[in-house]
Amino acid sequence: MQQRRRSPQRTCVVCREVAAKRTLMRLVRTPEGTVVLDPRGKASGRGAYLCGSEECFTSKRAREAVARALQVSLGEDEWSALTDQLRELASERSSSAVGKDE
């Protein structure tokens, strides 16, 4: 009897929603201490996951939740740049998901 493989589950650090790892977006604190977006989810370093909901990366507490999860302090400029990248990745993923449904 063959067993089904489970997909790994992760939790959004802002809204605490549990979802499949591949549906969430990952931010990584690199060994140098910078925070970068990891679109493939394979970069080494401490990671934090965000769901694709725009409220989760534009809300007031999002920056604090990500900073706490990655154990860094995020400046306003750095967070603004990350928010732009997250918004772009979320729109790419939603448009590719729509393309799969058709």
C-alpha cells in the first residue's frame, strides 16, 4: 500500500495562518544579517513565511512580526523595499495560479 506524501506546512508570521510551504512567501536573514526575499524557498539562513495576502505585508504589525521572527531590526527603507518585492511576487504567483485554472 502506497502512502501519500504530505506537503510541509508553515505558518504566516503575521496572521498565523497555516498553509502549504509552497504557497507562502519566504524572507531570509542571511549570515551577513541582511533580510532578502527568497522566491524559491531554498536560500540558507533563518526564514520567516508570509502568506500572499497584501494585508499581511502592509499592516502596521507586519514589520514587527518579521523582525521578531528573524531576530533583526528592520529600518523603514529596508521594509519598504521588501514590501515592494513581496507585492510583486504575490501578483506573479496569483497571475500564474489563474493561468493554471484556465
